[in-house]
Amino acid sequence: MRMTEYGINVSNDLLTQLEEEQVVLFLGAGISKLAPSNLPDFIKLTKGICKEAGVLFQINCR
């Protein structure tokens, strides 16, 4: 996925995974981390979800 002069270019693989409900997107600019909301950032949120689900948290960089 990359930005182009026409907007965001999304890979076909990601679109297929979205259509098949095989992926969850977390989107945001981080502004919600500040008061008064104090919401968790991506890593903290993902770690919490993994802990609740009993799944090992790991980051895979390709």
C-alpha cells in the first residue's frame, strides 16, 4: 500500500482479506492517546487484545 497523487493504493491481497473478513484494521493518527480520552496506541491495544484472547503477541515485519 502506498500513497499516490490519486490517493491510497491498496494491494489486491489486502482487499481480498477485507472482503473475506480475515483482517482487522486499526486506523488513526494517535491523537486519541491524549487527554481526555487517553486511549491506548496500536501496540498497547493489540497487546491487550492478544492477552484477552490468550494469543501470543508478536510483531512480524516483512
